[in-house]
Amino acid sequence: MLNFTSKFTTLLTDFVQEEVFMMVGVKDELQKLRHQMMSIQILLKDAKKRKFDDSSIEL
């Protein structure tokens, strides 16, 4: 019985550790995606402004 308990504890510990690592990884990925989305928004706003500025010059 002790061997089973020890093996089960080891498996459970490994599983929990993997889940924690996965959760931390997801959090990091979400941070990266948020940063990328903010960068894209800034670029799109700049492109829209430049398009407006360029079109006013042509007139």
C-alpha cells in the first residue's frame, strides 16, 4: 500500500506541476498577444492618420 501511495503522490505532483507550468505559459502568451495587439492598433491609427494627411495634400 505504501508503494501505491508513493507512486500516486509522485504522479499527482507531476501532474500538478505540469498544470502550473501550462497556466504560467498561457499567462505569458496572453501578455505577448496583448502587446502585439496594442502595437497593431498603434500602427493602424498611424496609417489612418497618414492616409488622411496624404489625401489632404493631394487636394
